[in-house]
Amino acid sequence: MRQIPSATVARLPAYVRALEALLADGCVTTSSDALADRSGTSPSLVRKDLSSLGSWGRRGVGYDTAHLREKLATVLGLTTQRRVVVVGVGHLGHALARYPGFADRGFTVVGLVDADPAVVGSVVAGLVVQPPERLGLLVERTAATIGIIATPAGPAQQVCDALVEAGVGGILTFAPRALRVPPEVDLRAVDVAAELAILAFHDRRRRHA
Amino acid sequence: MRQIPSATVARLPAYVRALEALLADGCVTTSSDALADRSGTSPSLVRKDLSSLGSWGRRGVGYDTAHLREKLATVLGLTTQRRVVVVGVGHLGHALARYPGFADRGFTVVGLVDADPAVVGSVVAGLVVQPPERLGLLVERTAATIGIIATPAGPAQQVCDALVEAGVGGILTFAPRALRVPPEVDLRAVDVAAELAILAFHDRRRRHA
DNA sequence: TAGATTGTTAATCGATTAACAATC
DNA sequence: TAGATTGTTAATCGATTAACAATC
């Protein structure tokens, strides 16, 4: 199978969710139209995305909801447990450590790290918060493959370097700054303040001020 | 000035931050190279983005750091205060209500709403949490223009409809599902579980399993 | 002047849309 | 058969990169 376009990969989680909602509604079979509707894309794009992964539909009939969900979950790698370490146990880190949406998808938070001595040693979501100098050991012992950065901007690059050094393959950062990783490490960034700034841009246009 | 490409708008917050970091480092003048470096893009793209907004650099010299920062902040609409209402005061809503990165950028959280009677009436970040039926009145009284949805997937579309009905112009959602808004309302979505799923996809490829 | 760096154009690349033949 | 819906191609659109003339 050829390389899957990154825009397609980015839409797969929405398709998986749409399929689960359809299953819950008792739809045994579904169509590119219904999927587009529930995932916020277009029918054309749904068909193109799905056919780039394999031909799992039947012309004139549609897709088997449960079967397609399985296929997509497998492609995404959601069928294997992934171990996650969270660095930064402030409000956001707390929220992440307890987020139920992770366990559903095969993600287990196996370690927490914070630089604040007042936080180190406390128990959050059943885990004892570790100091930064234990990060390497923690990743090694838990065999975590994904790191989440929920620290302020200041220490974020240093934390990122430590995660890379410790050997994680993917990093999700919430820190409001650009991070540098070597090409073999996958970095995704969520930037809440930037999202609001983009909303402000349109808000400004609308209000002409 | 012609329509600004959405890809350009999405990069502007990173440029503003890069410029602030350069200012803090005492750089009076900067270049597309330095900006690309600090914002994680390419020099070509920096020049193209900036010149699509206006010609604010000097050939052979570069850009005036402070001046460019001002210009971009103005384009983004960060110079005016924007009032924000947060719906859903769980761990994430808490974290957002207290996020210091908002105030810095001219965003003020002016209202909190939650459906849980145990949460309604409590004080978070100096605000009394309101019940859902007060949402419309709250938006009206505070003249909020932006709504943040930090609820579970279940009630998210209903909350979204209520925010639209109440008259906000922009919505930022963290709920793990696709939302529908009328075309005149600007919707941005942050999907943490989807980001992890995308990391899982690459992780799977790497480990060949 | 010589070196640096922007602004802009042309070339490339990737993603989306539209249309329709294949086929259930 | 007639109607429905996929899979796939071609056309369009938008975004990025590369190159370089303009100019400080």
C-alpha cells in the first residue's frame, strides 16, 4: 500500500467516531453521505480517503459499519495499547491524566512528571508524580512510546529534548511555543491561545474593529 | 487588501510569539530566517505571509521587531479585549478558566456555565458558575463574542446551538465530535484524543505492529 | 561598492471537488 | 431492470518552495 496522505490520516479519527455513533444508532450499513455528514467532511472526500486505504465498500450498497470501524481502528493503531507519560501536572496535566477519552482508545497514562517539589510525590489519577530527573528512567521502565508536554512555554523545549532522549516516538505538546524535534520523532501541537487568536481575527473582521 | 489565506492567518500567532521572544532577547531588528527558525516554518513562507499583509520589511535590512509585532497583533485583533464564556467546568474547563495565556492576549473569561447542580453556584476563577438556562442571558449581559465548549461529546451540539442562538461569533470546542454551525459563525476544534490517535498511527508504522 | 535580505514571480506539490463508469 | 452508491479519474484549487530582481 502506498503512503497515506497526511490529510487523510488526520480525518480517520473523525470517521472512527462517526462509525461508532452510527453503530450506536443501529445502522448496520452506512454510506459516504452519512459518514460525511457525521464527520464534517464531503462524501467525495470520504470515498477518496477510504479507497486510498483499501476497497472496503460495496457499490450500490455502502459500507459495513462495524467492519469499517474495525478496519480504520486497525489502520490507526488503536487496537494496541499505547503507554503515555504526561509532563507537567498543573490544571491541564490533571485534566489529561484523568481524561476518560484516552482509555477508550487504547491509551494508558503510565507516568506523571512535574518540576514543582510541592507536586512531586503527590498521587494523581493513581500515579505518584515523579521529579524531572526521573523522566528517562520512567520512560524506560514503563516502555512509554508517547509523551505529552503540559508545561509552560519556558521549560517545554528542555522537556521535549528529554522525552526524545528517553526514546519516545511521538510527542503531543500544549506548550505555547514552537518545539524542535529530530525528523524521526512525530510532533503534534495543540495551541489553545493560538486558536483563540484565530477566532479573534475573524471576530475583528466581523465587527470591523 | 485582498483576502488573507487561512493558512497564513493560522501562522500569525506563532509569528507574534516569535517576535516577542526576539524582543525579550533584545533583537531590535530581525529577518525572515530568524522568524522561520523561531516559529517552525520556512523563510520563504515567512516573507510570503508578511508581504501578503503589507510590506513591513526593508530589503537588505530585515524587519523592525517591535513594529512588526504591533502590526501583526493588530491584524489578529489582539489589541481589543474579547470576552469569553466557558461552558463545561470540569477539569478542562477549570484549566481554561484559569489559563494565564488568555489574559496576556486580550481574552477575558467573563462567564462559566455547567449543567451539574453540584458545580452550579460554586466560584471558579472569581466567577460564579451558572446553570445552562442562564447561558443566553449571560452572553447577552456580558456581551461575550466567543464561546468555549469544554463539555463531553453528548451535550456539545446542544451547547453549540445555544451559543450560536445567544449570538457569539466564534466557538472553540474541545468536545470529541463534529459540530455543526451556521456559516457566519467561526468554529475551531481542538481534539486531543484525535491528536493521540494520529500519533498512534505513526507509532504503529514505526514499530511495524 | 559589496553583501544582505526583502518582495514577488514561477514552478511544484498536495488536497479537494466534480463527474461518471463500474457494479451491486 | 432501475436505482443506488462506490471507486477512480480529471479538473480545480490552494499552499509551499525555489529562484531572483529590487534595493537597502
